[in-house]
Amino acid sequence: MTNAELAILSLIAEKDRHGYEIESLIEERGMREWTEIGFSSIYYILKKLEKKQWIKGKVVRQAGPGRSRVVYHISAAGRKALRASTLEALSVPHSASSPMQLGLANLPAVSKAEALAALRQQSEGLAEHRGRIQARWESQKNLPFFVDAMFDLALTKITAEFNWLDRFIDQLEHKYDEN
Amino acid sequence: MTNAELAILSLIAEKDRHGYEIESLIEERGMREWTEIGFSSIYYILKKLEKKQWIKGKVVRQAGPGRSRVVYHISAAGRKALRASTLEALSVPHSASSPMQLGLANLPAVSKAEALAALRQQSEGLAEHRGRIQARWESQKNLPFFVDAMFDLALTKITAEFNWLDRFIDQLEHKYDEN
DNA sequence: AAGATATATTCTAGTACTAGAATATAAAGA
DNA sequence: TCTTTATATTCTAGTACTAGAATATATCTT
């Protein structure tokens, strides 16, 4: 199962949901901070999950304007897949390197001044991202411990990267032997 | 430009190269530690780069057995794209979350014992990965400072994750209120 | 009754790979 | 000469999205 599939399946495991609801939920919970599921992908993924028989859709009419919804319910097989996929996600390391590392590998392609400007932008962006995560964490109270853990891990990682970067920028500034 | 394209373009920027050579180089330099370019993708990406006119292929015969090679040379436009893409990689933050974070979000789907076993596996895998990177770093001498930086950043990030994880495993062990 | 609005889903035409098998070609060995 | 080996590239048939436009349908407004 891919990350996107797992993310959506887990939302349906909480309770029955339809596509549009999932989109709003992803937005509302700020899940785009961790995943990158586009709006247009949600229905595509729902169809994939249904084809695998992990969820089952049912057309439902409700009060108010608008067309009918397709509400999805997780199956027993779906729960089993969710368990298996969660264990895999927890156990298999997958530290992908960031594009920044690739940029570092190509540092000679740009001038020192350009590199410094770019890295300072990176640093600011990182700080902003950290701020957004922090704010979202603080705006919610009494979260289950594993949700706290997620936030804490995210902040730990981003802080490590931020601190490293600021040290590197400093070093680079004091180098006089580059182009 | 995608990461895979940038990685391959940068190898051709160093010097003219052909597909098979790029594959061996990626293997030899342990680049699979940072990127995930499959063998079958290299020729595909070379074709894409050539279509964009960033590189130009030339059929070359050489002494010894085997068929002719297509040796690629970077163009002026290619160098320009490499510069631009490097600056982007350096300046745009892109801290994607690991699958482990998604697993954490779904912790209730598995039992405490299962979660602990999975997380211990993650921890071991992380340690191994760190060991591989460390070994590769130490096996090379007098690297340019920016390559040292890459290694250092990689180790910093993986160490932060590893330390966080060990703390979390400890905490989880002492919880008695879960299933 | 006709059009506007809100809600929700589908369609079209892509991009970016990717596994694995097949193929091509030159030289060396039997 | 015929097969094997080494070297290098191409082909087939996928998977996994994704942007953005189009469409569908129920209710509300005028």
C-alpha cells in the first residue's frame, strides 16, 4: 500500500466517509503538512481501494442541496491491510534524502553568494514550516499520546535540519577560497 | 527538473558519460543511499534530458568487446538548467515526512507489543543505515567540503531520528494503559 | 419556471517513473 | 565457423498519481 492509500484508508477506518469529506478533513487537520495528496487524487485512490476490496462504497442521499454522496466503509480485509501496512510503516526505515542534499552535492555549480542566498531562504522556509507545525500542535489540546509523538518527531527532525543548516551557512560565510 | 534528472545531469556535467557508466557510477559512489534511481530509469531519463536539449548523445565505438555506446555531453542550456535547479534545491525546503510518521498516526491499529517490535526493527534499520553512511564517508579521504557537508547532514538527520525513536520506544514500554 | 448556488464526482490527457525481458553487437574461444 | 561472453541499449506493459475542466443533481432564489 502506498502512503497516500494508507492515509486515506486510515481516515475511513475512523468512520465511514465520502470523498469530499476526506478532502475537507485533510485540509482541516493540516495533513498536507505531512502528505501531499492532491484533491484530484482522492477519488482515484478511493477507487483503487475499492477495487482491492478494502473499502465498499454506498450511494447516500442527505438533506440539503447537492448531489448524492458515495460513502465508503472499511471491510474486514481493509482493517487487516491497515494493520499490516501500519506495522510496515513503523518497522521499515525509509529516510529519503531531501532535495537540499542533492543541491549540496552540486554546490560548485553556483557561486558562493548565490549559494548563501539560497541556503538562507531554505533556513527561513524551514523556520516557517516549524512554526506552522508548532502552532497546529499548540492549537489542539489533550491529543492522544501517539499524535503528540507525531508532532514531536516532526519538530525534532526539522529542528535538527535547521540547526545543521545554520551552522553550515556560518561556515560557508567564512570561506574565502571559493568562486 | 526532478531529483532523478538533476542527479543524472550532474554526473554528465562532471564529464561526458554513457548510460551504463552512469549506472556503475551510481552503484560505486553509493548514490542509492540518497536517491532511488533504478537501472531501468537511467536510459529513460537520458532520453528526457536529450529531448529538453540539456544533453546531446553521440554514438561512440571503443576498443574491446560489446556494442557501441551513446556518450552524452552537457549543453550550455544544460549547464544553465543545472545551476537553476541546484539553486532551487538549495533554497526550497521540502521536508517530507517518513512513512514512520504515518505509522505513528495509526498506532491504535496495532497492539503495543507489535508496535514495540516494529519500532525496534526500525531502530535497528536506522542504525544500520547510519553505519553504512559512516563507513562510506570514512572510506573516502580528502573530500571537497561540500561532499563532507552532505555526509554530515545525512548523519545529523538520521541520528536525530534514531535518538528520538529510542526515547519513544522507552516511553512506550512504560505505558500500561494500552491494548 | 428559470437560473443561481451548493455539493460532490468524473473525465481527459497528461507526467514520471519502473520491473524485467529482450535485443544488439563486437571480440574471443572451441 | 560457431558459440559464448562481455558490454550496452531498448522494449513492453505496467503503476501511481495529478492538474484542471467538466459534469451531475438537489435546493434556493427571484
